[in-house]
Amino acid sequence: MSPNTIWVVDDSATIRLMLDKFYRELGYRVVLMKDGLEAITAVESGNKPDLMLLDVDMPGMNGFDVCRIIRQHHDQPPTLPIIMLTSSDDEADIERAFALGVDEYLLKPVNWSLLKQRTRLLLERRQAVRGQQSSQQWLAALFSTAVDAIVVFDEDGIILDVNPALERLFGYVRAVMIGQGIQLLLPTAPSGPESVVQTPSVDQITASSGSGQEVKARHRDGNHFIVQLAVSRVESEDGESRFFAIIHDLTEQKMLQKALMARNEEMLRERSIVADILDRMRAHSTNDVTGVFTIFHPMERASGDILIAATRPTGVRHVFLGDFTGHGLTAALAGPMVTDIFCTMTNKGFAPDQILTEMNRQLHVKLPTTLFLAASFIEYDPAQKRLFIWNGGNPPLFLLRNDGSVRTFPSHTLSLGIVGGQSFDAQGCTLHVEEGEQVVAYTDGITEVAAQHSVDMFGEDRVVELFQRADSLEEVKDLLLKELCAFSGSEVMDDDLSMVIVQC
């Protein structure tokens, strides 16, 4: 920060040198002038110090004239501190000096301690005044250039000032509004059900200091429009309250909201139509396949989970449970293709590895890299009591044995659609089972349900334990939904819930 500049205006070379040495030792920048005319010339050239020391008796132009000219023509409002340093203790001179705007009147010989103190205090006061003026100028600029309309009014609602933005918004010129009641702009709303958004009275406006509310405003042409009103209360120096109201026009916002709502309704209708088409394309009942029991709770009508079953001509049962990444329409779009491949190839007698290979080929070619299908494939041959299980990306399947033991089948390969060609592994696990045993497949929408008060998830162990407690498959369904809701503390899940049980 640069040092303050002090002008020393005195016809005495000795005084000038003494003051120059004194102020420089205090860290100030000093400019020496030998008479009043030199000081006035410098001021008229656009220069001005931070403080001026002024002698009274000088040739050509005395200190009184210098002070008068500066105050009247070059320092309005007065911010330049002036110390008159003189040998004259005449009361008339002292009164004249203060009448002309001198801040301090000090006598020679100089009291250096007093001069030091007065200089510091005057410079601090100047800095404070300049800061206040700067703030006032900044507020005035903000007031005049603000995009939003601003109105200032008193406790009686009388308009004291408005900014240009308010003139543009309401169509009135400033002179017409000054002295009018605030009701000119914000009329008290009529009573009755026809007024959805009402305008508060003056008392309500002044009482709502600091809050934002939607109210009805009136243009000069008589048309009403909706604005957001925020009011701030300020106590003036005379103890009276002033209210600053910022008025933001909501017309464009309301029109945009209306357009967005209409577009949203149109999108919902289109979404419903697409979902209906997808439902029809993928419609396939698992109820026609003996020994297949399902639990299916999608988040949305268009689900990313696929649960299908079909029987080969030989009587062998095929069950497929898939879970596309994500949920909703995006995840559901490829579902009909998978369903068609599964049903067509099963009905023609193809084996699971052939069906899975074709599904993977089609998904790898047609889907973006960010979309793939975690899947489980179960084949059960009731005549041979033979079970085939393939798991690519789904939670572990488990087989409930008649002896009470449980065997799990974790994912052993990638989800469908990630890799193509010979990199895809369609080989699964084949084993013999006994009548009455059950194999269970489910999606991660069940196991990844989060606990209400911890980072724990529902997990596979709770699913297995639930089956071991239940006496029937119907009880499994009831227990599963109840325990998921209790565990998460919510009846709304964050993912599709799908499970299939194959009864051997």
C-alpha cells in the first residue's frame, strides 16, 4: 500500500524543511509548496493530496483563499483534511478558518506530538469517509444497473425511489411512482377463489421482511402478472424504517414451467406407449412351465429384468433370468430380442450353450458397450433328474438339497454382451438331483438392498436362511418382501426384484 501524500504549503523555507523531515520520518510522502497559488494550480491540474498543511499569511494568495477555492470548487463533498498551521491566535481568524472548512487550527511554534496525533486521526477519518462514499457509490451503481426491479418505500407503503429496471417492468416513469402507494405496483388482491396467487397488504409486505413470496403485480396497462417479492428492512439515521423490495418477474419462468409440464406429460404418454409395446413384444408366461415359481417386482412398468421359461419338445424345462445394467426403458429395450431368441430356440430343441451363444452374439453386436446382461440359465430334465446351471454375472444360485444341505453356484463367467466370438464361455455345471429339491436364481436387486441404519446389504446368506425357514413357496414370497422392507426401512426398492425357483 503506497504511503499517504501530504502537501506542505508555507512561504517559510525553514518550516517547509522541518515539516518535510518530520513527515518523512513518519513514513509519509511529502510535497513542498511555497505559496497558495502553487497549491491551487496543482489542484486544478487534477492532483490532490491525502492531507494539506496550510499557512495563513502567504504572499499572493493567503491560506483562507486557498481553503475557500478548494472547498467550493474541487472538494465536494469535502473529503480532503486541511490543517491550518499559523502564528495567528486571533479568534476572528480561527472562526473564519473553521467556517471555510478547515479541520484543524494549530499554532506555531509547532507542537510535534499534537501534530502527529491530529495528522493520524484526520487521515484515518478520510479513509473511513472514502470507504463509506465508495460503498454508497457501489450501492448506487448496483441499484441503477440491477437486472431485477427494486423499489424503496416507507412504513406507510409510500414509494421513495425505484430503479430503471422497475420502470421497464411496470411501464411507469420514476416521477409518476415517487410518492404513490406501493399498491400502484402490488395491488391488494380481490377476495374470492378466482385469485390463486394473491398480493399481500402493506402491513403483510413490511412484516415479511427477508422472505421471498410469489405475489400478483399490476402493469401500467392494467394486466396482472406473477412476481417473486423479497423485502429487506433498513433503519435510517433518523430512526425511520425503509423497505427495499426486490421484484423478480416470473412470467417467463411460469411459461417455461407450463411448457415443461406439457412436454413431460407428452413424454410420459410416449413412455407408456413404448412400455406397452415392449410388454407385448416380450410377453411370455412362466406359468405354463411345470415346477417354475416366480417372484417379480419391477421398479417401473418397463423393467430391465427378464424372467422367462419354456419347454423343449422333449419335455426338458428351460428357465432364464436376466438383469440388464440400469433399469427402466433403456434397460428394457433389448428384452424382447432376448425373449424371442430364448423361446424360439427352446421350442426348436436347442441346448442351453447354443441358446446362450446366440444371445451373446446378438447382444454383443447390437448393444452399446455400456449395456450388458447379467444372466442365469437353468435347464432341468425331469426324466433324467439332470440339472444344468450357467451363471454369468448374477448372484450365486443355490440348490436346496433334501438332506438340508445347500450348494451354491457363483458366477463363473462374464455377463452376456461383453465379449464376442470364441471368448464367450457358454459351459455350465451339470449334476443329478432328487425329486423335491429346489434350485433358486435371483438378481442383485434383492441381495444389494441396503440396510436402513448401516452400510450392510441384505446379501445371499439371508436369502438362503429365508428359504430354510419357510414352509412353502408362497410363504417365501411373503417373507421375502416383508423382510426386504423391514431391512431397508422402506416399501420402495431402488432396483427391480426378481427371483425364480425351479422345483425338481
